[in-house]
Amino acid sequence: MALLQDILYNVRIKSLSGRTDLPIQDVQIDSRKVTPGTCFIAVKGVNQDGHDHIAAAIEKGASAIVCEILPATIQSTTTYIQTQDSAQAAGIIAHAFYGEPSQKLKLVGVTGTNGKTTVATLLYKLFTALDHTSGLISTVNNIIGERMLPSTHTTPDPVALNKLLSEMVDAGCTHVFMEVSSHAVHQQRIAGLHFAGAIFTNISHDHLDYHKTFNEYIRVKKKFFDDLASSAFAISNMDDKNGTIMLQNIAADKFYYSLRSIADFKGRIIENGFTGLQMLVNEMDVHFRLIGEFNAYNLLAVYAAAICLGEDKQDVLQTLSDLTGAEGRFDCIVSPHMNITAIVDYAHTPDALLNVLSTIKKMQKGGEQVITVVGCGGDRDRSKRRLMGEAAAEFSNKAVFTSDNPRSEDPQQILQDMVEGMDFDLKRKVLMIPDRKEAIRTAVMMAREEDIILVAGKGHEKYQEIKGERFPFDDRTVLLQTISELEK
């Protein structure tokens, strides 16, 4: 419980009607969850406008309403707070209501097109191994200490997020590592939070169905760094062409990591194979269990953040060398009898797919084939479908195009979009099999000894979303079942 006047601190108020010394029992942006004594915040969302549900919230017992547009009918028993931006107000109010949890721990946000989940997960694993009680907020799952919770969004809504952070404080967490999506920044889900640090991994073609232009996507990512306090640290990838732009004119302390340039945290790959990475990290020789150049960048970002958080460099590298990455990120399966390597990876953007395929190419020994199984999500950015298709066909010996999460779209049309405009030589490499299970089985049956199969796009996901319904589906399980059947 909190007094309304205390949780309105820092909210930009345009007008106020009613008492502010009210006891507030709860804060909600979903009118269905309102109970007596709730402060209901009417937020304009992508699909819903909370202003349409103010009357329902009052009927359920909301004692205070925060909104941008006041309703036509004002109830004398209800307090109304009008603000310019109710999404921003939701973050500030939720943070205050839950006792400003981000001020009581070291919160580090990770943003970028690719690598967010791996970097955040590695940081959580590293700090847990270094005897810090830590929390994780990610696409794959949320973890409080050692207690796992399901994850519904990359970054939760501001009420759920602050409640989660408050539970982490209560559980004794000292550090929390959190993926910060561009949607979360744009929709003000992180408003009011205090970040001890922020990491930029990279930026490439993604989410243009939402942001419309690449420049707008960059602008939104940069806003996360622009809003950091002077007491925070900001870490960026020097080798990404937008890496320095992210940290321009910010108040936080700036640090860079790189494999190719002079930087605060410098890495060099000595050896890259299916057994892991041998690297020099600031001239220290280390072997890591993770695979591929993209993971070399992820490891440097993690190392940089740990040093900025005051950890000992020797302890960090020694502990990092034994860690595995996030589920569904370059997850290798080696068949004992067929002697083929199958890789499950979440790569669902053209750049991520190219990164994985180029990593595989660097690890090839000679005559082995690369067979890629990939699709594109429905009801999402259509402009990347052709790019995904061309990347898969160009850098594989054979490509099987299949369903990802078709959602409301016709899977066959998505596959047609992937081959649209593709030249004849590339198209000859492509098979189109809409049934994802059959596509994976076909790839395994086509593979010869020492071949490499990449199943891309879904990674850790345990479902397929078709016509508004989620059906159980796991790429790794299908691969293991198929290999087991063929090896009998």
C-alpha cells in the first residue's frame, strides 16, 4: 500500500481533481485486474486504448485514474490525474508503488538486434557463479535467484516489470540483468527505472513492421542510452557501424569492446571450432565453451560489464570459460552414428542468419554440406523475407524453407515471399515444405556423414503459433527424435 501523493512524485501532471492522500492498494494498466483501491492508468497501446476502459475500472473500485484525456463524466468520489504521457507515468508510478526496486540493486540492461538473450543470460550465470544472488529478465525466462518464472515478453509491461524487480529485491538479489527491446523503450515500459549500466550489442534489419524505418529503429535504441544517469556505465560494440552513434552525447561513462579495433575491451580469436573459442581477451589467453565469432562479441560484452561492475578480471575469465550460453542459441547436437552435426539457433533476422551461417562456414573442414531449415514469422515485417531466403540459399548447399510462426497468414504465401525475385541458381537449392516437422525430418534424411544441419528461427521456443493458437513444437526434440529413428 502507498499514498497516492507519494506515487505521483515525478509524474508530469496537467490537471488534478480529487484527493491525493488516498491509500492505494494496487496499480494496474489492465482494467480486468482492477480491485477496490486501485490506481488505474489508462495507456494507449498498439491494439487497445485504456481510456476506453476507465468506466469499467471505476465500476470495479478504482479510486484513482491516470489518463491523457479526461472522460466526459467525472465521478466525484474518484481522483483524476491528467498527464501528457500516461505510458511514461505508468512506469514512474509503478516504480514508486513497488518501493523503487531498481535503486536497491544493480540493474543492467542489454539492447541490440542480436545477442541480447545470450549476453543477459551469461551475465546472470556469471554473477550467480561468483556468489551474487542475481535475477534475469529475458525472452527465454525470468529467474529470481534460482526460481524460474515463465516469460511472456522480452521486456514485461511496467507494472509487471516493477513487481518482478520488487520480488527480486525481497529475494536478496544484488544484480539483475535484463533484455531491453526497442518496443519496451518506445512504449515507455522502462520509464522510471534506474540502470546501473547498459550494453549495446549490434543493430540490423528487424522490427520495421513496428518502427517503419531503420533510422527510427536506431533512434529508439539510442534513447535507452540517452536516458542513462551520469553514475551509470554504457558499453558498446565498436565494430558495429552504429556502435559509436549509440553513445554520442550521453551522460554515462562510455566503454567499447572490439575484435577489430583499439578498444577498452579488446578480443582476438585464435581458434574457432565446434569445441569452442580460443581467444585473447585484453592479452589474456582463454578457452570458452561457446562457439562462433558472434559469441566472441557476446563474451567481450559480458566481460566488459563484469569489470564495470567491479569484479576481478581473473575470476571473471576463469568462470566465463566454463559457462554455456542461452537455450536455443547455437545449440549443437552431434549424432553418434550418422556423424552429422545439427544446430538449433534462434536466428530470425537476415543479419543473425548470416552470422550463424558464416560461423558454420569458418568451421567447415572441407567437403561437408550445409543444409539450412528456415522460415519467417507471419504478421511481421514482410520486407525481410526475401533477405532471409537469399541468405539461406546463398550460404547453404541446400535450403528447406518452412513455417516458423505463420500466425494468421497462409504459410505457403510466406514461403513464396522468401523466394520472390531469387535468381535461378539459388532457387535450385531450395525445397519448400510448409510442415516444419516434415522439413526438419527431410533435412536430416538428406544429410550425409559429416554434414551440418542448421534449424533456424525458433531456438528456445516450444510452440508454433497458427491461426491464433499455440501448438507444442520444439526444434531440438524433433531433431533428436528423427536422428534416433534413423540411427536404429
